Amino acid sequence: MGDVYVIAAGMTKFDKWPEKPVKQLSVDALEALFKDSPVPKERIEAAWFGNAGWGMAEFQHCIRGQVALMPFGIQGIPIMNVENACAGGSNAFHGAWMGIKAGLYDVTLALGVEKLFDPNDKKRTMEGFMSGTDVEVTRKIIESMKAEARRKREQLIAEGKLKPGEKEKERSAFMDIYAMGARMHMGRFGTTQRQLAAIAAKNHNNGALNPFAQYQFPMTVDEVMNDTLVAFPLTRAMCAPIGDGAAAAILCSDKFLKTIDSSRAVKVRASVIQSGMKHGPDEPGIGERCGKRAYEMAGLGPNDIQVAELHDATAFGEMLLSEELGFCAKGQGGRLAESGATQIGGKLAINTSGGLECRGHPIGATGLAQICEIVSQLRGEAGKRQVKGARIGLTENGGGFMGVEEAAMAIHIFEK
């Protein structure tokens, strides 16, 4: 089995695009992709298409990839449709990688697209996130989590740590899940809301440097702390926004790479997918398990990673994953961020794109947008957010929720 390389990456700006349907977002991303590509679209031998909500939104439940790719003129080839909640884009990339690794193809395409913003029915979008869980179970536990959050908020008001009358913002079920996890982490390890705010402020500052980001304004730690409360301890600035977008990549075999200009190619050192499972609080989480396999496949360890894109649907997500992936000891994720080590110019730059919190999180596109960022970093083409001398990068993309962790996770490691 030979090596696999990324030879092109491209994406749309993530934003609210009410006038652009999924097909148009797909075309926009593919146009950006092939401007970056050393090969024409006719060389693509197979494609994988990641999307989660097109069926719920517009009843396009089947043949989504075929429908999305045909307007760009990609047709007739094998097209595989991938749905794995928020991990759909990275799972599509894994499929494109696997097709080459198996020796079936020399050039493959991965495309992820999502439309979440609906100006006329925001509630439907929020409720759609529920489908990324065991719906039967989730409906029963969401109300108990909200009740626990209300009790915690009332306690903090009584202690003078929260403003009376401060209302929580309308949100998806995942925000309650993340908030509950954050409160448990705070109780167990002494993590503070301010440490979570340091993560969000860092990501807002990074997003301000990224022309593809949905949010392009810096924030201070105090501004994050004082933003609208979503679910304690999470404020709005700590949470990923609703938005639309698309991202894509072209992969090739080492044999094919010898026939083209390889000066900007990026090697895929590892591509790993795992699913969630039930386990105790002191047993390895999915991030730790998936990360271990990825490090073993790449022949590397946490200390080798110089730049990483982590699935920060909330600031707590980034903090927890920095621990599970071995970037710091368990319980030390908040302190790691507060120290400045994860900023651009720090020991390990995390979410240089602004992450999901600021780049945005159109869920089927997120995993491939992470890959676009890491490819840009390893090529030395990230502009003002460039990590100096970056040679090894990692992406982690989680999807859905089962039991006590993500239902799906993909980790990729890349080398310049």
C-alpha cells in the first residue's frame, strides 16, 4: 500500500447564504478547489459526498452527491454518499483516502456541504441537531439537563456570580450536552469559566485573520465572559454559530503524484475513524482511543503535532480534546489555553482558522474545512495566521452523540 497525498483543497466562505442552495454552494467550493488543482475535473475517478441535513430541509434524502456534483460536470463516476452527523466531511475524506489506499483509484474527490441557516424557521434547524443523537433517549434527558442548568444558574445568582434576570439563548440540544460536560469538568478539576473564555477569545482572534471565517472580529476574555448566556458556563461567544458552506479536497496515489507537479502536495500520514461507546469516567474517551490509533498509524506522538484543528462546537470541546489527544494532562486543558501555549506562536497552535466557534460549523463541510486549513498551514500559505515552520498537522472532527461521547470521530494527521 503506497502513500496518499492531498494535491488540492478549496472551500467557500462560511456564512449565512439564504440565496444559495446546496447545489450552488457545491459548485462554489469545486470552483475554488480546481483553481488550486494541478489536475482537471476529468481526472477524478471517484467521489465521496458528505452532508447531513439536505433531506430534512428539502427532502433530498437520496443521491445527494450525484445531484450536487452534476451541475459542475462531475458525473458517470462512482459517487458515494456519506452521512455521519458533524463528522460527515472528514468521513468523506476518509472514504476518498481509503479508495486510493486500497489500490482502486489514483485520484479521488471529497466534498462536504451543508445549509443550516433558515431565516424563516430557526427552530427547525435547532431541532434537526437532535437527529445526531439517539432521539428516543435524548428527548428524555434534555429536560433534566435544562432543569439542572437552571438550578445551577439560580445558585450562581444567589452567590452573586451571575446577573439576575439573565436569560439563556435558544440553542441546539448539543449546547446542553456540552454545558453539562463543562460543569462536570469544573467540579472535578477546578476548571473555570474564564479558562473557557480564554479558548474562545483565542479563536475569535484567529478567526479575525481568516477570510473564510463566518466571524471575523477579535474578542477579549472579558467580552467573551460578558456575552449572552447560552447554557452555563457557556456564553454565545464560546459556541459555534449556525451557517452555510462547502469544502473539498482532491487526493492522489504516490504513483500518480510522480506524473504531476508535487511541490505543494501534502502527505496523509494517518486517517482513522471510530465510533462512540459506553464507558466509565476514568476509561479512555473516543478522542483518546481514536488519537492513539492515529498516532500509531502515523508513527508520531502528541509532541510532534505543531498545528491542530479540533472540533470546538464549544470552547469546552476544544479543551476536552486537547486533553484526550495528549496535548496536556487530563484536567489541564483550561490551564493549557490560559497559558497561551495554544495561540499562534505558542507551543501548539490550535484552531488557527478560528475553529468552529468562529470559522463556522455547517456540519457536513466542517471536517473538510479543517483539512483545508491544515493543508494551507503546511504549504506555508496561511497568511497572517501562519504557524512558522509547521510540518506536521492534525485534524479532529466529531459527529453526533451517543452515551457519554461523540457517536463518530475522524482524526487525520498530515505532513508537509
